[in-house]
Amino acid sequence: MKREQIERLKETYPTGTPIELSEMAGEPQMKKGLKGTVTKVDDAGQIHVRWENGSSLALNAEQDDFCIGRSSKETETDRLLQEYRRDADGMQEPGSIWATGMGGIQ
């Protein structure tokens, strides 16, 4: 891999980037949909990832199939936003913080 390509990988996948796996060549235990977080891109162009299954296998950008995923923080924010929108639409669920307001928490 050329130096320019490695630098581009480092820019595209900085530490903390969420990753979602489609396929990792030669690693059947790494299932489609597995999520992880980039820990670094090394000087050989391997993308090191902390996977949710506890693995720390690196991605090879030329062989493996993956994409930038959504972080767990984004997912939680989306969930709260959807709950808020349900509240705004008048579809409150009994007992939810949005239905009872802060005064309902005991």
C-alpha cells in the first residue's frame, strides 16, 4: 500500500470511528453486522479495531468489507429523540418519563 493511501486511511478512520463489519477475509467467527471502534491505523495500513465480541483483529482495507457505523452514543440519542417525537405526537406511553414529566419520578 502506498504512503498516500495509508495517510488517507488515517484521515478517514481516526481513533474512535465506529465500524460495522460485513465480512472479514478468513475469519468466520467475525460475523456480518459486528460492531467495533477504531483504535488506530498503523503504518502498514491495517485498521485496528476493538470489536464488541472482545476481539482486536485488525481490518485490511484491501481485503475486508466494512463501513463506518453508528456509535452507541448516536444510537442512544436517536432512541431518545424517537421517544420525544412520540410524546410530541401525543402517543405517550404510560409510565414513561415523557408521559409523567419530571414530577412523576419518585
